[in-house]
Amino acid sequence: MLLHRPNPCSYLPVYWLGNDTLRVSAALFAENRRRLCEGLKAKDGVVSQSVVVLQGGEQKQRYCTDTDLLFRQESFFHWAFGVTEPDCFGAIDVDSGKSILFVPKLPESYATWMGEIFSKEHFKQKYAVDEVQFTCDVSAARGLNTDSGSTCREASFQGISKYSVSHLLLLFYSRLLKTDMELEVLRYTNRISSEAHKMVMKHVKPGQKEYEMESLFQHYCYTKGGMRHTSYTCICGTGNNSSVLHYGHAGAPNDKTIVDGDMCLFDMGGEYYCYSSDITCSFPANGKFTADQRAIYEAVLKSSRAVMAAIKPGVKWTDMHRLADRVHLEELVKVGILKGSVEDMLKVHLGSVFMPHGLGHLLGIDVHDVGGYPEGVERINEPGLRSLRMGRLVQERMVLTVEPGIYFINHLLDQALANPAQSCFINSQVLARFRGFGGVRIEDDIAVTANGMELLTCVPRTVEEIEAFMADAAKPFSAVVSQEKL
């Protein structure tokens, strides 16, 4: 639903799904277009009379059927225009900032099957653009996502060969730093997703299926937050499944029965108007940590808080990853799994045995947002660090995930035990106790400020907070009511 703001001083349209969902003004996208044009005009080599042309996402069908797949807008196009409909293009005149939206000219039969066919003036008002034309009247650029390695498709239309097309990496980096309006949406996605995680934590119990927890999360995000999409496939790993970093895929679709004593690792994030969240909560299924679960959990929490305390503009993200590794190794020595010099362990990359992924990544319209590796910055080819999705210095207005974890992944443990350079630090007898433990990840979303960071995620984090929260949720309703009366 798109309505107008009640403020008579501002008539820009807003995206709003009613109830308590967030109103997002079309001014957010106008500001993004302005920033892009200003950046391009300041960039060497950009000639006058340049136009940025973006192609939106296409409505696709499921294989060879006429069943539509659930549409989600292409991220760059959304960042610049905020358009929810498929099969559109957008153009921005760099010199003037003028915006033109191209929408498909729909056949008359559309009105029968899909609903009203709207005029060009409708879309002009709906998205606050300067002009609207039909895509068939167009008489558009392919770039490399340096974080994922994937290639963005070039905008393509009949007659494009008449134009000189540049590969403008600036479009990637314009998304790097968030505006106040974008931060407002990201705070919202985190608030709703945090509450959804708490709802799951309240209802989980042994005997349920992992997918039931996924369902609860999605239900809360949609009913309370208007989030039709999640930011990625939900990961609901319990027991040994919590050591599978991207569990929940088609081959392992969150289908295990939760067992008493299992550690849960639930990595789920809701998405509102294409803006993402990415949150992981780890806790025991029965609400009470064992001594070993507490030791591993508090080791990860300590590294998370150490990184957050160190975050500020100018720090190296690679140094933050190394800091998390160091804290993990120090804590695993205290547990007794490791022995010897932590400095020597770092030299042989022992930390990557227990945390093979990167510390975190940029977050925005995509859950793994673009711009993490600018030209001239290469990935560090070391275990763990090679999986880090950002090599930049931390900057104010970046939104990042901080997601350290400790996992007991059998094939990585076996490789370490077979490697004399690493096995000399491992107490194999103590390690044997943790086979099948799974893993712990604690993932929060943060916005970098001038002097530090703003924590966007709000869920129980300490052992005491988690146990108290889950114990309160487990009380019969009558007992809760009687306490409130007292």
C-alpha cells in the first residue's frame, strides 16, 4: 500500500503496509539518486550528458509452468527508485538529476487476470519521479560484485548499441554508506527480527521440528512487520546441525527433531521493502546451559563484545577478525581444548579450525551488501580471512554484522589433528567431549558512528539473560498472572 504523508508540508508518497509497519518516504530514493549523481560528477572520466540506466528485476515463472515465483526487486534498481513492480527500467540524467521510470505497457488482458492497468501519471506520483515512459518506447551496465564474485547483468533493451556504456563501480560504493533514512529502515528490520527471535526463544522445546521455529519466525515478521520476504534462507540448526554454517538449504531443510540437551543456532533475518537484517541467536533448547555449553557460548560472547568495543571509523576489518580469533583461542585454552602459546597458534591459523568463516559483512539492501572490496584491495589468502566479505577500513555510516562463532566441525577437526603444526596445541581427550556439540554463533547488526557503533539488534545475550527469559516464557500463564497481581 502506498499512501501520502498526513503532514501537509510534505506530499512525497510513502511505502506503508498499515498497522504498525514503518512508513518509508520516496525521499529516501530521491536522496540516493542525488548522491549518485554528485559522486559521478566529481569522478574523473565521467563526461557530460551521461545517463545512468538500471534494469529492474523480471517476473519469472517456475521452470516451464505459468506459476509465478515470488518477486523481489533487483537491489541496485530498488536502491535508486524503490519500485515494487517487475520488468521496469530507470534512467537518471547525471547533469540535471532528472529521473525517468520506464514501466511495461501491459496488454488489455492484464486487467482480467491481474487487476487494474495504471496510467503513467499513477507511477509518476507513486514513486515521485520526474517522468514516466513505457519500456517499449526506449529507442542501460554490467559490473562485478567484488564481494561475492558474481556478475551483475547489463541493462538490456533494443537499441542499446547506439549508446556508450561504462562500467561504473561508483554505483556499488554509493550503497556503502547509509543515509539517515536508510538507517531508520534498518533499525526497523532489526527491531522486528529481534522480536521474532525472542518469540522463537519463548516457544522452542524438545520434540519440535526445526522448521517449526523457522515458521514461527516468518509468521511473526510478516504479521507484525509486513515482511513478506526473509533476507536469506533461514538457518535453524540444532545439535550437530548447528555446526553446519549454511544449514537449512534444500538438502537439509531444517527438518531435524529438536532433542533435549541440543544447542540451537538460529540465524534468521526479516526484510522490509528490500532492506535486510541478519541475526543469529544461540541457546540451549531446554533453556538451561550445561557447563560446556556455557563455556563455549561465553567465549563467543566475549569475542563479540571485544570487537564491538574496538569498532570505530578507521580500524581495519581484518584486524577485527583477528581480534575475534585471538579471544576464541584464549578462551579455548581456559576450557582445556587447547594448550600452549596463543601467539604460536595464530601463526598456524588454528583459529580458522573453529571459525572458518569471516567475522561479518556489510548489510543493507542485500544481506551480503556490496562494496566490501574496492579496487586495489585484495582478499588476504589465509584460512578464515579469505572468507571475509569486506577488506575496507571501517567507516562511519557503514552497517555491518558482527558474527563470531566457535564450531566443532568434524572434518576440520580431523584435518587439524592430522597436521603436526596444529595438533600439538590440541588436547584430543578434552576435544573428544565436544564432538557432536555443534556450534555457537552470536550475530548482531551494528551501524558505525563517529566514535564507535550503534547496536541495532536487541535480544537476550548473556547466559543469565537467556536463561531468565526462557524460564519466564516456560511458566504457565496462570502463574505469570498471579505474580503480576502480587
